[in-house]
Amino acid sequence: MSGLLQQAADALQGLPPELVVLIISALPVFEIRGGVLVGQLLFHLPTGHVLLWGFLGNILSVTPVLLLLQPLSRWLYSNRFAGRLLHWLFSRAQRKADQINRWGPLGLMLFTAIPLPASGAWTAAFASILLGIRRRRAIASIYAGIAIAGVAVSLLTHGASAGARGILGP
């Protein structure tokens, strides 16, 4: 587990494990991928619980972006600090938008699902706004991508821990 992810989990020490998974999954830097790792490796929660709390955390954080950012962006651009932040976020998403635009909503789902740096629900949400993908399609695509990412990281985590047990013994 990365040092930053471990630090985030340590900062949330004392909270119920499910809430830690939810909060870490809500953070743009980790999303469901980090929540799954913390839930499985640190707390040894059942996979179903980890996926449920991770999915909820990720959608709770990204849904307001999908629903409110476009209407609020005009107002936010008038504020110097918020305008700079918004410009940075949109320029980051713009670099990824070309990859997504070829496939439309399916590309948005795959972009969200692939567990690579700078991909995920938050960047996909900004890209969907830039590309003008309809909200309903964007939400459905991103939610599906979140679910796929959670399952993929969970399977990779189980495979890695099973392999380590096989090599290192029980």
C-alpha cells in the first residue's frame, strides 16, 4: 500500500472500518481503488462490504461534480482562486478527453474503470462535461466504471495476496 494511502488511513484511525473505506473512496486522489486496498489489506473486510462502501464513497463524491459543476462553472470562473483551480482541473481532463471522445459513453466507462494514474471518476466527470456527454449517460457510464474498477482492484488484491501466501507459505 502506498505511503500516502497509509497516511490517509492512519489519519482516520478510530473510525469504523466501513466509514474509512467510504471516506478514502470519496477522495479524488484514491477513489474506489484506494478504498478497496484499505478495506481488504488493512481491515480484512469481506469483499462485498468493501465494494459497497467503496462504491458509495466514490459516487457520493463525484455525483455533485456531474450534476452541479457545469451550471456553477460560470460563477466559479469569476472568482480568481476558484477560476484557477477550475482551469487546472479542466485542462487535466482536456488532455484525457481525446481518448474518451473516440468511444463516447463507453470510453468514459472504460476510462473510469482502468486502474491507472490520472484516470478515474473525477477526471471522467470533468471530461464528460468538456465533451458535452449527456448527464444521464455520463452518470451511468461513470458509475459502471467505478463498479468495474472496484471489482478489478479487488481481484488483483486477492490474486496478489494469494500468490504471496503460496510463495511465503500459510
